[in-house]
Amino acid sequence: MRKSTALALIVLTLSSCAPFSGGGQGQTKTAPVPQQPPPQASKPSPKEKAEGYYQIGISYLRLGEIPLALNYLFKAKKLSPRDPKIYNAIGVAFLKRGDLSKAEENFLKAIKLKKDFSESYLNLGIVYEERGNYQKAREYYNKALSNPLYLTPEVAYYRLALLDLKEGRRKEAKKNLVRALRNNPDYIPAYLELAKLLTDEGNTERAKEIYFRLIGLYPKLQPPYCALGEIYLKEKKLKIAKKYFKKCMEIDPASGLGIKAKLKLEEIDEQTP
């Protein structure tokens, strides 16, 4: 009895492993292979989480949502307290808020963690420029430029040009604007400032060339239209001036330039019989 029971168990075991017959001769079906469960996603590391919070913070910073930006940047700092770019971003947020002391504190922390952090040197320069300490601001802008690996030197040259203009050094300002454009031929702020400088010097034809070039490259950029309107208005070419002011207003009627263009159009209409 025990032997027959044991044999029955062996047969049952073997038959469960072997192919089983279907309806006809030679037709066999293979037992289905069990599917492996999907691998569980690994949890992000603290560094990865910090990077995620940082990117969200930067997005809010670009939108001008300072409290939300700081909320995520502080979370990033808590998880990655030795990441210099986080302190730099926090400094930028405080700078936008107008809190120069906290901005400076965070820029200095960033530099302490990364000695050649050009972006933080540049931002420190902006802090001191806001305070009216142009000499110290110039030192920091030049410090940013001292790093040969600085990715955006055009910004530092542009800031130096603005300092030059504040100090009445128009020739040096022009040189720094040209340097900015040599480093980045697509840097719009330097073109606008250079065209404005040329206009002030009476070289309106050269200024017009710059504005026309910008319009060709960036047809939705407001400042060139408004600036051309101003030039043609001074030249008493009211019809052309009106055309450019109208275009400036159409791009963004609610902006400062849009409102200015509307007022200029009203002024021209009053002058036109």
C-alpha cells in the first residue's frame, strides 16, 4: 500500500512537469512560463532629491515666484548642504526680493564651497552695485572674468559697461559692450545698450542698423520698435514713428513699453492735423 502510494505521487509529479496532450495526435502545449514581477523603482538618493527640488526652485525663480522658489531651494539645501549652486540660487532669490544682506551671505557661502564660482562673483558685483559701491562691484565683475572657464563672460562685460556709463566713461562702456558681443553675438542686452549709446552720440544710422537686425532676428522683441519710434519721432518722420510705436504696442499692450508706445501714438495724433 505504501509502495503504490509512493508510485502514485511520483507519476503525479512527473505528469505535472511533462507536456500534456491536446485534442489530436502530436499536438502539445507548453506550460506557461510564470512572469517575473516588474522591478521596483529604486528610491532617489538625497542628492537626486535635492537636484529635483533645486530645479523646481529655479523654475519658480524664473517665474518671479520668490516664496515658492525659496521653499524648494531650502529643501534642496537641507538634503545637499555642500552644493554651491543651491546657495547661489538662494542668493539670487534674496537679491530679487531686495534683501541684499541675505543675498550677499549666500553668494559668499557658494564661493566658499567653490572658489572659482564666477556666477556668484558676478552676483556679488550686482549686490555692491545696488549699494552704490561701484569700485567693489567692478572688482567682483573682473573676478568673475578671471576664470577662463566662465560660461557667460558677456554678462560680466555688460555689467562693467553699465558701471562705465554710470561713471561717465562712455568710451570704456562701448569697449565692454563690444567685448560682450564678441563673446556672445546673440546677447540682446548688449545690442540694445550699444544702440542706445550710439543714439545718444548722434550716430542714429548705426543705431538703426542694430535695431533692424534685432527685429529681423527677434520680431516679437519690443524695445527695438519703441526705440526706432523715438528716433523717427525726433527726426519728425511721424508716419514712420507711428508705425513702430504701433508695432511695439501690439506686441504687449500691458507692458511698460506698450503703455509708453500708446502715449506716444496719442502724442503724434495730437500733432497731426
